[in-house]
Amino acid sequence: MRHADARFKLNRFTSWHKATLKSLVRSMVIHQGIETTMARAKAARPQAEKLISLAKENTLSAKREAFKILGSHKLVSMLFKEVGPLFAKRGSGFTRIINLKKRRGDNAQIVIFELTERKVKEPKKQKKVEEAASGDGIESISGDLEKTNPQDKLKETAFLPKERKGEPKKPAKNFLGGIKKIFKKERDSL
């Protein structure tokens, strides 16, 4: 008898259901936040919480358990090195679900499923600016600017198309694209 054997089935058979949940959790580890439906987020939440609690332990057996779900050594190392330390002081509540909008086709609730603690990534452009601001970097950049020939720049930009002022831009493609052509054709009579 199947007593208390309820779960989020997501209208999928077993292997497809497991694959969907694993995919959601993998994306969660990589991006630290994803946009999905409310039902999928609620179904994936227990697995994501379990992975983060394993990452807090940081033992070999915990890494093996995480590998069963993630299926990639790179993702396991990312989980244990980057995500796990973020939640060292937190006992629970590793993820959150934030309502976003309703999906147009079937009116399903779309949510943002994300980690409560996120690693802040610095933009790559700022790192280059910081490196250039350090002593020797400024001199080398200014020296490079003086060495460039203005006629080389003209040669590079000479073949680029020029934007014409006052001329309207072409409208974007229709939403239905080439489907209209199908309906315009005459049909065979029955």
C-alpha cells in the first residue's frame, strides 16, 4: 500500500521527473538563481537544500552523495568551494522562491528560485581598469596610445556601413515569421 507517498510528479514519468529535478539543481549550483515555474521550484527545493547541507559538511562521503545528484566533478567542487562556505553560519533556509509573473500561454506562475546567500562577482571590466590604474600600467597604456597611427583607424572604419540620418530602420520580423505564407496558399479541395 502506498501511504504518504506523495511527491511533485510534474506530469512526468519517473526517469523524466528525476532528470528534470537534477537539471534544475545543477542550474541552481551554476547560476545561483534560475527562473522557472512555481511547481518545479517547489519540487527542486528539497534536493537543493540537501545539497547545500552536504556542502557544509565538506567530507568525502558528502562529496560522493553530491556527485550522485550533480553528476559532475566540476559542479561538486564548485558546490563545496564556493556555495558551501556562504552558508557556514546558516542552519536552514538556503533557498528562496520569489514570485515574478504569470506565463502567457498557460498562466503558470513563474518564479525566481535562488540561493539566499550569493557570491558577488566583480565585472571583468573593473579588474582591467584596476590593473591599469596601478603604477606601471598607466605608462604602458599611454605609450601604446601614442604609437597608434590615426590613418590605420581610418582604414579599419572605411568599410563599415554608415548610418543614415532621417532614414527609418527596417521593422523587426513578424512574430509568426513565415507561417503567413502557409495560410495564404490555396488549399486542395476535399
